[in-house]
Amino acid sequence: IVGVNSTDDRDGISFLSPERARFLEYDLTKLVHNLATPEKPVVAIIGRVPFQGHQSNQFTPLAVMETMRQSFEVRLISGSPEKIDDDVVILILGQANETNEQTIYAIDQFVMRGGRILAFVDPLPETIPPRNPKQPDPTQPPMMELAPLMTAWGVEVKSNVAVGDRLAAQPVSAAQGGRQMTTDYLPWLSLSRDAFHEDDVVMAELTRINMMSAGIIQPLEGASTTLVPMIRSSPQSMELALRDLRYGSDPPKLLAEFQASGERYIMAARVTGPVKTAYPNGPPPSVVDEEVRNVHKEEADKP
């Protein structure tokens, strides 16, 4: 199927796969949308996830960056922005746990005017290199700065635990009794279709996802939003304390102490519905003060 717009841009679906039959309407709508809006939508990124690479990998961008740039204009935001640009349609929070109150308020207002968020909020983000390899970052609850936003969105991420799944655990090499052995490491997971919400178009064609020390997401009681699980553990899972994972974890010991809870923990979710502002009483004092200072500066700069 090939589509052409008035400026001779072309887009198409090269092969109609039976496996995607239930998503044909989505694929056709996407084709028409791409032709109707030739300018790429803007995706902005805030946080410590090294999307552009890090010194440890010779600053090689993550593969997802190359994929995103095929369909979006990707904008990296550094520092502490006081406003999210109006042309941004999706804001990625990549472990944005060093965010000041002005930026948190800007994120809140971005969502309130209809912006979409993709948030990575793991309590133990293993892909983020420590600032000083000889001194790892101290243990701190994740996303404490963003806690007001998470509450307003009706979501909670447990701050001191990660998921251990006996069925999805990946094999690793570990020392025991003075010799090397291969054992399953409970927090490093290789998840297959049984863990996915396959009726969602985002998950439909995925066959496997690997996750390291994934956090647990849960809805808050009385939330105005709806939380739909996208990735869940098997019932052969338990909560693992972060203190046992951060420094010098012991895979054989974790395995020996494993006790299945019977619960399927949510590790990725889609949150939709009406959201509330985290600032029902208006902007925080720091933002108001800055606005007042800007007004005074504008007045002082006038001839």
C-alpha cells in the first residue's frame, strides 16, 4: 500500500502481515498521519540515561536514539529548564532524579496542557554510569524529586525493592566456595510474550525484552487515572531489597533465599485519563520568585 501527499512525499506499507491483521487500521492511520504532517514531531529528553552514549562506550548513542530520529525530531534538554517548549509532543524522563522544583513545575504544566510523558523510574538504574566509578552513588530512593508528579498522576514506584523472577532469571557467572559457577540471577530478567500485554499495539510484535533490576509500579488508591499493565513478572516472583543488589550482590544467596509471592508485579505500564496538577495552589514559591525577578529585570532594562 503506497500513499502520496500533495507535495509528492511517499509512504507505504511494504507487506501486509497476517500477524498484524488486527492492527491494520492503526497502520493505515499512521501512514495517513505521516503524509499529512511531513514535519517530524518533537520529542524532548530530560535525565541521566546516556541516550547519546557515555565515556565508557566511546559516546556511542543508544540504538533507540537512531530509531527515534527516523520518525521524530529528538531534542536533548540539559540544565534546569523553566518551561517545556510548546512544540514538544512527548517528553522522555530518563531517570530525571536530579530535577529542581522549577523544572518539576514545568513538567507538571506540560502534562496539564496535554503533553505526553514516557518516564523511566527504576529504583536501581544499572545502565547509568556512576559519576565516580570508585565511589558509586549513595543509596537514595528513586525519583524523590518527581514524587509529587507521580502522586498527581496516580502512580507509585516502590523505592527500595526490585523484581526477582525465578522463571525469567538470566544465567550469570558467580563465585561460590572459591570456584566459579553458573547460576540464575533473579533481578536480571529475560521476558517473553507471556509477560506482555499483547493487545496493545506497542507490544504486539515484541518477542523478548531484557530488564535489569526493574522497579515495581502500582496504582494509587483513589487515582483519577487508569493504569494498564504492559509488562508483568510471572507468579514465580518476589520483591528483592535493593540493599542486596547495589554493591557486591550474591546471586547464589538470592536464589537460595527465594520465596515466590504468587504475585505478578507490574514493571511497565500505560497511564491514561484525567490527571491532576501537583500544584493545586498555584506555582511553587521558587517559580513565582523567578517570575517576579524577571518582571523587575524587564522594567529595569527599559530606557
